[in-house]
Amino acid sequence: MTSDDVDLLSFRGKRSSTLLFAILAACHAAAQADVPVEAPAETGQSIHINSIRNPELKSYRVMAAGLDAFDEYHALAPRAREVRFKLVAGSRAPADAMQDLALRIAGNETSIALPLAADGSFTLPRSAQADSEDADLVTNKKKGNYRWQPSIHSDGVPAGMRRLGDLRLQCQVTIAIAKKEIPFWVRTLVGTLLRTTDWCSAEQLKLGTRSDVPLASATLLDGERRIALKVEKEGRSFLSPIGDTRYADDTLIELVYQQDAAGTPSAAP
């Protein structure tokens, strides 16, 4: 779990919030050490793309856990055809971080190119060979400048809206990946604090969802009620009550973008 992932999750309660964020931040620091992710020592595996030393990469097995979670919790968003993953440039990334970005699955014998869409998103195929080789998803860019995040959208959701069930499923994918990366004792401690192994169902959990275009507001539509949601990071994300069972999966969240609020055309999806 990266520091960018950490701010995707918000917990109510000072003690839980402080402790959880400290733990996850510590895990992030360990993950940023200059070592390969889950590379077996006996293989001596070293992967380079276009002579890039220490490239941005992610374990295939870790990411495949997200595919498993999508299948397991698909009932939250039955009209979502797939989970897409996105490579997003971090706040400290160079201006050209997304330029000529390439991605592939690389193992001892495995080499599978993963085409990237204009927004940095891609689909991850199932590969028994990549799993058996403990392969990695490897970019042609140096590590430390990117976030890996899932993106789930159901068919039929109106433009400018997000569906709560989609966000709940997105959380399940995010957490499944995180649980593969953090130590067992951390998973145990977080589960104890939340009093459940299903972190996404915890009432005190809110999911921060990023927006490619700055937001002016995010409003949950509950029948005749309009409930303003907190918008954070200069409009770059909003907090949704995914653990609150009062709201059905089909509940919609209305997004208004800053450029729309100012009366200019929107470029947002």
C-alpha cells in the first residue's frame, strides 16, 4: 500500500485514524526501499525495460488479488463488465511522467505487453504462467512517481455521477491488493481496530475517490435528500460513505466540476 493509497481511506475516530495512518505510512516507507517486490532470492531475477534501472513495478500476484476480489464481490456492481487499473502520476512526478509510458508483465519466461489507454488505464489478463513465475508488472519508467489504482464503472450510470456500489467494489479491489502487500501483523491490527476482516464494510470507513478534473462539489442523492460529501485535496477527491448500510448500492453521487461551476465546458468523463 502506497502513501497515495493511504489517503484513499479515511477513518472516523482520532485514535483509530492516527494509529492506522501511522502503520500504513510505515509500511509505505518499507515498500519504497530499493528492493524488488516479492522477488524470490533464489531466482536472481532482475528485470529492466529499455535500460531503466530500478523501474516502477508491481507484483503480478498482488495485482491478481484485485481480480479475485472483483469476481468475489461483483454483486456490488453487477453491471460493471471489468475492473481496469490505472497508472497515475504522483504529485511529485516529472511533467513528462506519462509520456511514452509502457507496461508489460515480465517473468523468467513471461513477456506480455499491456496496452495503456490515454488515461493510463489497462486491463490485467489472467496468466497462470505469470503467477507461477511470480512475475511483475514492469514499466519503462523509474519507480516512485506513480500510483496504481483500480477503476470500476457500471454500464448505464449517467455522466457526472458515481454509483456507490461501484465505489464499494473498487474498495474491495483496493484492499485486496493492499492486504497482499502489508505484513500479517498489520492486517491483524487493522482488523482488530475495525472489528472486522472486511475493512470496506466498516461503518467508520470512508473511501476517498480521486477525480481527474478538480471538483466543486460531490452530493449523495438519497431519495429526496441531498447530502453534501467532503471534497478534499483542492477538489481532487471526495469521501463516500461506503461502509454506511443506510445507503443502497444503487445510490448515486452527483459530481460538479470546478470548470462547470465557473460556467466553462467540462472535459471530465
